Amino acid sequence: MRVGELFAGIGGFGLAAERVWGAGCVRWASEIEPFACEWYARLFHDVRLYGDVQTLRGADLELVD
């Protein structure tokens, strides 16, 4: 399972997804709040973290399930 997170916060959904579908299932995330981005990056080193959801383009995102 491959997942992407919108409005990711500090990664609560991502942590739950990894428990269910295994490490590495989160492929990208979007979060605008700097403190949350800092914590998210600490939890998910290999996940591409995008900023404001309003600037996302579907063509730039890896496909997820």
C-alpha cells in the first residue's frame, strides 16, 4: 500500500499507516505549519514533504493507492 498525506500535522496518520501496511508506505506528505513540518521530518526521514496544499500539482506527486 502506498499512501500520501494531506494536512499531515506531525504524522499521526502516517504512523498508523506504517503499523498497518509496514514501514515505507508513506510516499509524500503536505503540511504548512513549520513546527509540524519539523517533527514530521524527524519521524519520516525518506518522505518527501511538500508545503502548502494549495501549491500541489497532481503531476508532481508520486502515485498512491
